[in-house]
Amino acid sequence: MLPLRWLLFVLALTASLAGEARDPRFTVQAVDTRSQSLELFLDDEAGRPFHRFERLDSWLQTQGRRLRFAMNAGMFQPDYSPVGLFVSNGRQRQPLNLSAGKGNFFLEPNGVFLLGGAGPRVVESSRYPSMAQGVRLATQSGPLLLRAGRIHPSFNPQSQSRLIRNGVGVRGAMAYFVISEQPVSFHEFAVFFRDELRCADALYLDGTVSGLYSRELARNDARADLGPMIAVVEQIPRDRP
């Protein structure tokens, strides 16, 4: 049974999303960055990638903390290192990648999800350097789903290319992390962020390997080994194991 404060949070979250996320094709985890601890993870102190949510959770529990929510947080190389920018706890571990290439990451405009003093932002990648001061976390991926309310110009409404996909959109202090429950196109995914969640800016994180961990939903996806992960972390209550 959930502690009262978390039960109230779940009820409030359910109510707040009732008018926003009615499409059963998508699961939404809303994070209020003013009150919830959002962090980026890749590997442990020995440099071993976590790969799976349960491994990250086990590592956190040795520190008296645990996962509340987690999702894969951007594309990665065969060695699981990030393809692009990766900033965790204010430290840049991988630089911004503005090179040309093939694949979704390089489908311009691509972008960065960041959290700094002004709250969460999704910005076009080339704009990041002017915003880097004071950033606590940042992850780069692509393509942008939405930029200032406009859907990426390369997305085809009639596209038959459909995958399980995940991404993040922002509205005010809220970051909305979304995973599709069935294969969807880029255009369908972008429309959901724009019309249902009323986000002006949103970023694609990945497809096929997409996974979600949610303590409230009793969910722990394990489709594939992962690179970067983004998570809401909490202290383990002293009166509970």
C-alpha cells in the first residue's frame, strides 16, 4: 500500500491528466520539476553501464534512494555511450554533437532536453551553447517532434513507418515523458504532444528499445539493454523497506 503522500500524488496526477491524455495508445508520466528530483544516469562509479532499470534501482538503494520513474533518455553507441550531449549533475560527460549523419538522431532539426534554473526546456541543438550555463542535466536526441508548436517538416501524416516510441515534451515547469503502447508514426506521436498534452516543444528519445519504469504503475519494461536513462528518484521512507 502506498504512503498517504504518494497516494494523494497519484490521485492528483490522474486527475490532472484526465483531460490531457485520453489516447490509450500512449502512457504519460508527468514530472513537476519544481518538486520532483529528475536525474540522468548512465553507469556506476566503476564505469559499468546500468543497462536495465532494475540494476539502476538496486544501485540507488545502496544509497538509501530508489526509482520512482525511469525511461531511456536518448540514443547510444554500440558501447552504450551517448551519441550526443550528456550532462548529469551539472557535469558534461559527452559534448554536443552537431555533425551530419544518417538516422533519426541526425534528422535536423534535432534537439536537447535540458533542466536548468529556468526549468525544463526542449531546444534545437545549435541553441544549446547559449543556454549551457547552470544546466543540471541535458540529453541530446533527434529529431525534434515539435518546435514552437510546429511539427517536424519531414514527418508524413500518411507514413506507414510505425514503432514503439518514447519522447519528452515540456509545458511550464512540467516535463511530460511519453511512451507509445503500440507502434505509431512520428507524425502521430508529435500530434499527441501538441494536441493532447498542449506542448509547444517536444523531443523524440528513441524507438524499438523504448522502455518505462513506474513504481505507481508496477511497470518495469525490459525490451533491451539501454544507455542513458532519465529518472525521478526518491529517498526510501524510513518506515518502509
